[in-house]
Amino acid sequence: MEKGRKEGAVALLERQLTQRFGTLPQAARNKLAKAGAAQLESWSDALLEARSLKQILG
């Protein structure tokens, strides 16, 4: 069940990042896939104010 939640969070965040910043580089998609739940939540919060993908994913 936890795996399904993480996959859903990754998919949602990837979609939001793509809408905001355009096509994501493979490195960014890999980083999202490897992130834990707390990190995904932190990046989701950062999306609201970030001006670039780099500000979110570092």
C-alpha cells in the first residue's frame, strides 16, 4: 500500500513540475523516483514558490 502512495505522489509531483517548468530532464525524473515520502512532500511544498526546477530539486 505504501508503494502505491509513493508512486502516486511521484506521478502527481512530476505532472505538476512538468506543467510549471516544461519537460523534465531524465535526471530529475530519476531523482523523483528515488525520493522518500518526506522528500516528495518537501518538494511539493517548495513548488508553490520556486522559480526554477533547480530551486526545488537542487
